[in-house]
Amino acid sequence: MPKMKTNRATAKRLKRTASGKYKRSSAFVRHKLTHKSQKRKRSLRKATLTSDAEKQRLKILLPYG
């Protein structure tokens, strides 16, 4: 059986944690930042974890971690 291919676009955007969850960066921080509050922009800097609903899809896209 051939090797499974990793989706490279997904691999560049996500990192797997030691517990098996996936870490991602926040959206909504690229442009149109003037109307967003400092508090909101500060919290958007931090990385977040993907939801459990995405886990099955990510398992297909990233078969080796």
C-alpha cells in the first residue's frame, strides 16, 4: 500500500501539541485593524486550539501528525 500524502497547506498552518490537539493562529488580524479594540487585537495574537469537530477532517489531511 502506498504512503498517504500530507496536505502541505494544512501542515504549514497547524502544529500538533503533545496531547494530540492542533494549534492554530487566530483569524481576523490581517487588515482593517483600525476599528478593532486594542484588547481584541491583543487576544487575537495568541494561538488557539482547533475545535473537536475538526478532528476527523484533520486526521485525513495530516495522517502523520
